[in-house]
Amino acid sequence: MASLGYVVIAIGFGVAGGVVGRIKGSSFLLWFLISGAVPVFGLMAAIAYRFERDELRRQCPRCGKVVKIYDALCMRCGMELELPEVAVMSEGMEQRARRKARA
């Protein structure tokens, strides 16, 4: 009976961690698994995790794909990327600028 209680608690923390992770722009499944495996600490890690939409981006000089500024390799062409001098606007900033332009 005690193990059933742990499973319910783990699923509850898993769902909470997954929702927080998804809100921050990451994978629901990844944060569900982390928060379910280590209930309290997994949820705290999801809360402390960065917002993916607010990360600056850069453009690959070889293929032009826009990737996060912290990525070391372009996922399209495999080129090793150096830290750029100019960054591209983050997704969050682009969305706010579009909303402001419509208003």
C-alpha cells in the first residue's frame, strides 16, 4: 500500500515538472521523467531551468539555419560554430515585437 502512495506522488510531481518544463519551452516528457524519478528535486530543477524562448540565437554561416547561441554545432550541416559577434533576436523577443506591432 505504501508503494502505491509513492507512485501517486511520483506521477503528481512528474506531471507538475512536465508542465513547468513545457511552459519554459522544453520537453514535457523529459521533465515528467526527471520529476517523477526524483519527485521534489526534479520539480525544483524544472522550476530553476532556463526559459528556452528567451535564449539568444545565431545564424550558421554555412547553411543559414538559426540555432541557439549556446549550440556548438549546427544541427543541419554539422559545422562547428564559434561565438558570434552579432546575435539574432530570441524567439520571445520576436513574439513580443510582433504583438507590439499589431497593437
